[in-house]
Amino acid sequence: MLPDAFSTVINLLFEDPHLSVPVLYLQSGNGSEQAVRVMRRGPDQLVEFGAARLVSDSVVLDVRVSDCPELAAGDRFEIAGEIFVVQGAPQRDRERLVWTVELLPWWPDPHADPAS
């Protein structure tokens, strides 16, 4: 019974327009886009470069597993006209309801086939 309660609460949170935003999701190797709602975070990350320590912006999304069950590195999200690519393996929460994923800005490969 508890997983249903968690699922209900997660769905309510993701449907709240104050907490989540609409984005387009494109699974790598699949040409169709899917509209989903995500919770976007932008925590600062500490990056070490030699002896220097720099603070860098990041883009982190929380995505419902039910919306993107096969989320993987290389998949893309379009957020307010900007395209981002999934960096590394997404991580699921304990209840397996929400992915947490880090994104990087996507730059098209100038040598790639334009049809892909």
C-alpha cells in the first residue's frame, strides 16, 4: 500500500506548475520527442583544476521513471529552447519512482549525418 501512496504524492508534485516545468525528452536513437514534466535544479558544483578550486553551474533534473523508463546517458532534453544531453548514468531514488540526472549542454557533431 505504501508504494501507491508514494507514487500518488510524486505525481502530485510533478503536476504542480510551481515545482516542475514542461520539457521535451528525446531518447537516444529514437526520433520521436515526448513531452514530460521535470523538476529542474541548478546546484553549484566545486571543480578542481590543478591547485585551483572553481565553482561551476550545473543542470540536474528529477524525472519520473514512469515518464522515461529507459533513461540513459546520451538521451536529450529540450528545456526552454536549449538542448541538454544526459551525462553519465541516471540514478533512481529508493522507491524507484524518480530519476536524478545530470545534464550538459548539447553541441551537435559537425561531422554527423544531418538526417540523424
